[in-house]
Amino acid sequence: MTFSVASVLRRRWRGPKYLLAIPAIIWYLVFFAAPIAFIVLYSFGTKDSSRLVPVDLGSLSTKSYSAVFDETFFKTFRATLRISVLATFLCVVIGLPVAYFAAFKVAEKWKAIILAAVVVPSFTSFLIRTVAWRIPLAPNGTLSKWLVGMGWISDNGIQILETPMAVQIAIVYNYLGFMILPLFVALDRIDVRMREASKDLGAGRVATFMGVTLPLAGPGIVAGVLLTFIPMCGDYVTATVLGGAKGNMIGAMIASQFSGAQNWPLGSAMAILMIAAVLLALVVGFVVVWIAPRLAALASPVVQVVRRKILSDQSPASK
Amino acid sequence: MRKKIEVLPKLLSAWTVLVLVFLFIPISLVFLHSFNYGGSFTIWSGRASTKWWGELFNGGVMYGVLIRFAVVVVAGVVFARITKRRENFSKRVSSLILPLTFVFAIVLNGLMTEWYRTIFDFAGIGDSIRNSFIAAFGATVIAVLIGGMSGVALARRPGGWTKFFMATVFLILVTPEIMDAIALATWFPRIKAIPVIGIIFSSGWGPFNGGINKLWVGQSLYSSAVVTLIVRARLSGLDEALEEAAADLGAPPGRAFRQITLPLIASAMVAGALLSFALCLDNAVISTLISEAGSTTFPVALLGATRSTIKPFWGVGAVLLFIVTLGALWFLAVILRRGGDSASKIAATFTGS
């Protein structure tokens, strides 16, 4: 039965298993790994505008890294992290109820409609979505005039364009869909019987959500956070279109070192510090997320009751 | 107690409606303001007008475009009808004809004619829309080829290499775009110095200039990773027994691949292609940093235009691109639906799993 012609043919196959992936491997080596390796290298070089590639790699030094640490950079860096962390948090808080509702509370037909309504705006041009925010936020626009007319804001109108506030609003908007989708997928994959079992065992809705649903959806939340937080930290478009000078973010600052200032070593060092900071922030974030529910679960009396019930239900069966 | 149970779903549904409205407001404003009478995109003049849209039909070029589009689509519909009756034609393949026809019609209009240039001439964005289509199309071809092949290899020939390759794919997906952008922007000057390969990225080949070739490379990275994941997910969900049976019946590997594997993954490839096309069409960051004077795409040009007053005409261009993206997404959903996917599975495809 196992001795099929196919297995004989397969045994005759002598090429490497990754044969079909070779074009992709070459592509990624040449256009992804190598360029990024060179960015790492450039960050240790010195600026030399006389060359076609304006970096002198003759004497490697960490000069660019020490040059990075000035007041402007730190301010932008802090602002970027603050905006990204807050936006990721807001995306989870706003998106989780939507994903939960779509996954558990509606019929299959409505699921499709809600998902389509999330996908369509999310996969529309990122740039156009960002530019669109200039319409409601315009200081002399319709919304502004209306709010002034109602007497809710001062006569100057809405003054948040070209500030971090505008970037914050738009960045939550831009990434919300990319948070909702992975959250939905994770919640949707949870076996309904797990939640039912938890309720049958006497756990309330809060205990079920905290003790069963949320841990099972963990991978989806992690995916959602990764898919939003990392791109946010490197976001170039939102800050460029809406931030102005006051709402600058690190991504736009890095880009200006390459498109304007032609200081590749400084830009490279900034980019590498950005990636390092993002990774650090993620590690800290996940440690907090990993520890917090465990502490909460231990402390919660409801969970204790459930746990005792589970144990007492199990013990007669095992004896 | 009973009442409490009914409150939560109501609250959740109200919240969902609010969030969905929030997601749609800016897009509807773009649509509305493309009908603005005044000279600014961001400030509503108080009067609606189709004058910016009317520019599309100036000189009658647009009629030719629409007619060409209609002819190709009708031909596709007829061809799909004919092939449906023929038994030896795989059902999967025939269901793909219609979406492919639309893609072909868009590409034909985009590549073969200069209509963008003519109708958008006064706004100076015609070339940018044309470049957007050429760049997205080329990048999608690359992404489908290399992504499709590695997807098949991942699903059918797993081994020690799988881990490394998947790690690379995820790395590509999560790397901030600005990192890729600066890496490629500094990489191309170096590549250009290489004798033969360098010519591709400096003076280009055929009708495609060096800047367009750079865009193909830059836009293909992310989208090929997406195609890889989609094809892999689809193929690993299918039993290998079919391919084994073909081999048992004496089909050589090439033929088994062509007649069994390829039809099986065709829908995943087309789904990946459509998603990739939508992603490439709106790529702004990488494109901005690597594009040159002759290869400015619509997002790059729009990003430049935001530095001064934006004309409502940009709204018209945005809505047109939005319609194309929407069409691609719709066909994507149709294809996955026909493949038997539930809404949940389609959502999973969008997140690349």
C-alpha cells in the first residue's frame, strides 16, 4: 500500500526540496537582506558627499550613533513611540468589540457584511485615506464652521491640522482595520464549546471572557499588535501629510536624511535605533500582557470559584 | 438577569455600527469633494458640480476607453459561457475567466493607450496614473511568479529550509516600510554600477524605463510575501493524494503539476494577484523614495501635491483608483466564495493566513 509508483518517483527526485523557492530566495537575498545589511554598514560609516554613494566606509566608527542623540531626535522619537503605543491601544479597545461582535453574535450573512465593511476602507489607498482627513480637520472647513456656529470651539476653528493630534487620529483610523481582521480571525477560530463549557461550569461572562476567550485569542491579538504597532512606528505617510513640523514622526525624519540631507550614515543609524526601540517596546509590551492576566486571574474570586468547581468535577471521575 | 443578557449584544452592535461609520466617513468625503465646485479639495464651496468629472470626457477619449473596456468584458462573458458547456474544461479555470477579463481590460486600457495622459493632461497627473498601473502590474507578475512557486514548495516539499524561509517572509511582512524604502533607495545606486544588470535599473529595457523597473522590485517584496502565504495556506489545506494518483497513473511530474496542482492553486494565485495589485497600486513609501522623474506614480504625485492646495481633481483620480481597488477586492471575494470559502476564511486570507 505504501509502495506506490508515486513514492518510487519521488525517491528518484534528486533536486533540493527548496528548488521552486530558489527564485524567491535569490530575490529576497538581493533586494531585501543585502540592502538592509548595507544600511547596517552605512550606519558605521561617515558622510562623504563627493562620491556617488555618499558614504565613506574606510574608517568605521559609531560617530553617527552619538550624533543621533540630540534634542530634536529624542523629541521626535518619544512622540513617535507615544503616538504608536496609544494608537495600538486604541485600536485594540475600539476593534476588539467589533471583532467579538462579528465572531460570536451575528449570523454568517452579517459576518460577511461586517467584514466587507472593514476590508473595503482598509485596503483603499493608505495615502488617500490620510489625505481625506484634511477635509474634516480643515480650520475653515465645513465641520469647523459648524462647530464654531454651535459655539463649541473658539472662532479660530479646528486647529489640530499640522499637530500630533491630527496624526494620532488618522493613525488610529489608518490601522484600525488591520487590527480588527486578525482579531476577528483569532476569535472566530475559538471553539464555541470551550466558551459553553466555561459557562456550564458556572463562570460568568466576564470570567469566561477573561479566562477562556481572551487567552485563546492571544495569538490573534499578538498578530494584530505586530501588524499595527511596527508599521506605525515607521509610518511616513501620516506624519508627512498631516503632522507638519510639530507632528513629525521618526519615519519622516529618517526619510529626510536620504531624500534631502543626503546624510546616509545618520539616517541609517536612526533607522536601526528605531527598529531596536520597536523590538524593545514589543518585548516589554508582551511581558506586561503575559503577566497581567495571570496575576488578575489568580486574584479574581470568580476564577477561584470556577477553578474549585472544575477540580471538584474532575476528582470523582478520576477516582 | 434576563434583561442584562439582551443589553450586551445591543451595545456591541451599536458600537460596531459606530466604528464602521467612522471607517467610511473620510472615504465618503473624498467621493463628495471630487464633486466640489470650488478650486480646493479640502474646503467645500457650498456647490456641487461635475465639472472635474466632466474633464474625463473632454475630447471623447473616455468614450473610446469605455467602449474598449465593454468589448473586452463582453468577449470574456461569451468565452466563459462557451467554456462552461465544455466538459473537459475545469470548472475552476472557467470561473476565473471573468475576473481575468476585467484585469485584462484594465491593463489593456492602461498599457496600450495614452488615455490617462490625454484626459488628465491639465492636472498633470495622467502619467502618474499610467505609471501606477504599469508598476503595479509588473510587480504583481513578479510577486505571483516567485510567491506562487515558493508557496507550492512550502506546502509540498517542507523540510529544514521551511523555517528559515517562513521567518524571512514574516520579517518582510513586519519590517516597517520606511526601512525597505531607504535600503532600496541606497541599494540601487550600487546596483546601477554593475555592468549588465545595472542597465535594467538605469536606462531600463523595452518600453519600461529604469525607474519603473525599480518600482517593480520595490513593490514586489511585500506582495510576493502575501502571495506566498495565500498559496501555501490553500495548498496545504488540500490532500496530496490527487497528485500522487496522477503520478501512480503514470503522469510525469511536469504534467501532474500542470493538470492537477496548477488548477488547484489557480484560485489562490488569482486571489494573491488581486490582493497584490491592490497593495502595489497604493504603495506610497517605497515608491516615493525610489521613483525618478519618469516613473512618478499616483501616490507619489499626490504626496507631492499635499504640500500645497490640493485640487478637487485629485479626488477624481482617487475615486477612480478606489473603484479599481474595489473591483479587485470584489473579484477576490467572488473567487474565494466560489472556492467554497466562508466569510471567516476570506477574512483569514486578507490577513495572510
